[in-house]
Amino acid sequence: METCELTRTALFRGLTDEEAHRALDALDARRHPFVKDELLLQAGHPVTHMGLVLAGRVHIEHLDVWGSKTLLGQAEAGDLFAETYACLPREPLLVNVTAATDGEALFLSAERLLHPGREPWLQQMAQNLLQIAARKNLGLARRNLYTAPKTIRGRVTAYFSALAIKNDSLQFTLPFDRQQLADFLGVDRSALSNALSQMQREGLLTLGRRTVVLHTDPQEL
């Protein structure tokens, strides 16, 4: 990713190409190509650098002591990951960051953004980082709504309703495959497939590989 493309990301929004280039030096930027399934960051370890996905996709996962995995989210090209922990470098990670595809990440020190001084471009990046963190907190709050129902069907309907409202359409594309969707909702994959099949038989929705068409008002689903 060239510097001009960096300015299109949420973190670098509002910066000129020259300012973005200066930021790479100021934030101790480190490029890291990765391959699918590579563990980029491991739970239990503190971090000082946040990751910016330049290409590909990474998953943020929680793995308990019994080996059960929960998919908490994903970051695609232009998205940040581990920024909260980078701002709290004494806090060990509670999650793993794993490559979902081949790609490349840019790791950036968060310390300068916590103390931007009078540099306008650093102040802009600090403001951008705050907005990114706020949006992610909102996303976590929404995920709590998806996982609050006790039944699998309740979790599916809550999540699909939110996607329909977000896309302003009863037809949308899922950001996850079936296993990832099960991990995201915190349910068993086979049980999830059974619930989806039952809902399809009842005429509530039509499923493609990743496409979903709802046959009701998402507010009433």
C-alpha cells in the first residue's frame, strides 16, 4: 500500500501524502507480510504497536483453556486491530489475532498518538483513533445484542435483523462463512445449520453460500 492509499484509511484520514509519510517515521512503522492461519498477536502478551491491515483479512479470536474458539471480529484492508491494547501497553492481550488470508499489516506505535503535542497531523490522527475506538465500542455493544438471546434462533434473527437494517435491504451478504458465523454468535456449527435450515423451510429466509434474503420485515423478524 502506497502512502497515498494510507490517507484513505480511517486512521490517516485528513492527512496529506507528505504528512502520512512523516507519520510512518514518527510512529515507528513496521511492515509485516503474513500468510493464512499465521498467528500475528498472541493472548497473554502485551503490545505497544497497533496493526493496520494493508491487504488481506485478520480475525480477532478468543480461545479458552479448553480450546473452544469464539470469533469476536475481523479486520480487513484499512482496518485497525489491537489499538486498545497498544494504548494500554501494560495490559496483556486477551485475544489472538490470526490471519484469515494471506496479506500484509503495518504495525504502528500508539505512544506518539497519546501525546500528539502541537503537530496538527498527529492531533488529527489522535482524533481519528478516538473515533475508531468509539465505533468499535459501539460494535461490541451491538454484538452483545446478538449473543444475548438464549436460543440459536434468537441470536440468528437478532444478527440478521441488524444486517438488514444496516444495509437498508432484506438481501445482504454475510461477512463470515458458516463456521465463522457460528463462532461469532457463540453457538455450535451443526446446531446453527439446523436452525437456519428450519427457518428456510418455514419461509423466513433464503440462504445462499453467503447471501441471505429475508422474507419479512427485519423489525419483525
